[in-house]
Amino acid sequence: MANILKKVLHNTSIKSPQDMVFRAAQTAEKLTDTATEKQQEELARYLSQMKAAMYGDGEVEPSKETAVLLCWEACKVGLPLLLAQKLSLLDFETRKDAAQVCGCIFRMDSNADGPGVRFVHEHPNILDILFQGYDNPAIALNCGSMLRDCVRDESLARMVLIGPLFREYFKKVEVSNFEVASDAFQTFKDLLTRHEPLVAGYLQSHYDEFFGAYVNLLQSSNYVTRRQSLKLLGELLLNRANVKVMMRYVSDVNNLKLMMILLKDNSRSIQFEAFHVFKVFVANPNKTPEIVEVLSTNKEKLLKYLGDFHTDKEDEQFKEEKAVIIKEISMLQNQQDIDPQADD
């Protein structure tokens, strides 16, 4: 038996890791909103012991063998689902322990053969339960943490992306509670950046649906939502895995017009993030005639605006990029100048 397990079980009536997990599940299953203090304390103790056995206690290092055993046993008795269902009944510290225990289970050998991944595939409703946790500020951050642990696995991320749940994230990132909205956005971002080939395929096959919803985030009345969405959009478009999506996005003149509006937002941070998307339109060597027309029509205004744009930034890369964009715009000609027969 590993040293950490000996220490955890010392002076307790628990006989084995299996016994520890069984007791935790049994106690969680009986827990209701009228649970006694003794029941609450029992579950808190079992989860604290499991956490120590999985992660170590600061003095004794954890054992991978012990952690794996606990994860498999927890899944056998359905503990992750029970904890997700009962999370709102737990006190603050016990909720944190529950989230850490579940996190270890979901991350353990993160592939299709891992106990946590297999468990979620067999009980996919746990993803819905955790997502619904965003509706309760008391458990929202715990649920968000567990969701992110789930979507570290590509197969589980795919389940969320292609299912109805993903569409709901567009609403959750705009809730009025700042902490909840920020956590939901972090999960949203993980889904869109962690598994690049998966996301590239998803964005290509769901382009209209995704960007039709995403434009609402870019135009949100919530400053934080606008800024985070702009920053994430820039990351997505500049990711080489998304080159086909990027080319389609920067060929749409409505997207360009939106970025030009955001370039002049009252917030300097919004302006800066908008610039990093706007530059992709300008730098594209295969601009559509509509894109060229908008840029060339607004050429003088853009050159004047960009000339004074964030001149106080001590960022050499930004300065170089701005100079390139200004040069590119200055070289543009109106389509009518390029092709005198255009109106014939």
C-alpha cells in the first residue's frame, strides 16, 4: 500500500481505497437539502481523504497507482455523477474538494480508456448537469472547473461542440454575474482552442451557425464580452489550423465593416483587439473586390486614423504591424481606377 494511503487511512475505520470510495458514494447518495450536520461532515471527510490520496498532502507525495485505483473505483460506484448532482448541497470547502476529486477522475489517463472519460461517455448527462451549474453562482466556478477538466479530452470536447449544449455557451458568457460570465467564457475558449484539428473541422462545417451567433458577442453591450470575444476571434483567425475559416471570414465585407466600427470604439482595449483582426483583412493578398472597395473608399480616413492610432504603445511588434498595414492601405486603388470598364 502506498505511503500516502497508509497515512490517509491511519486511525480511521476505512479498510481500503474501495471502502473509502464506497462510503463517499453512499453518503453522497443519501444527502438531501435537509441533511444533518453529521452527514455533511462525513462526506466532507471522505472527500478530503480522497483528495489527499490523489494529490498528496504537502508532506507525502501522491502515488499514481493509488490515484488510478481511486478513479476507477469512483467511476464504478457513480461518484462523479453523484457529486455533480449534490454539489449545491455541500459547503464551500467540500465543494472545492469535490471539484478536485472529480478533476482528477476526468483527467486521469486522458484518453478513451481513462476511467473519467469512459464514465462521461456512459453518463453524458453529467455535462448538462455541470453546465446547468452556471445558473447557480454558489457552484458555478466549481462546475466550470469540472467542465474544463472534461473537455481536455478531445472526444468529450467533440460531444459538447456538436451537441445542443455548445449553443448555450453564447448566452452564458453574457450573464450579468461577472465571475460566472468570465468562467463560462474560459470554458468556451478552451473548447475552441484546445483541440485544433477538431475545432477547425467544426468551424468549417458549422461556419454560418457559429459566426452568426458570434457576431452578437462582438456587438454585445457588455464591455468584457466584446473585448474577450475580439481577442479570441483574433486567436482563431491567426491559428494556422483555421486558415480556411480565416479566408472565408476576411472575404466577407460585413465582417470588415464591423471591425472598422470596433476600431473606433470608445475603449482603447477594444480598439487594440479590433486592430489585430482588422490587420488580417488588409494583409490578405487575395482580397475580394468588395473588400478592396471598402478599404480604398475609406483610404484617407483610415490612413489618418491609423497614423495617430495608439502611438504611445511601447510594443515593437505592434509598431511594425501598424506600419505594414498603413503601407498596404496607402498602395490600394479604388476598383474603378483599376478597371475603367467596371461600370460598363
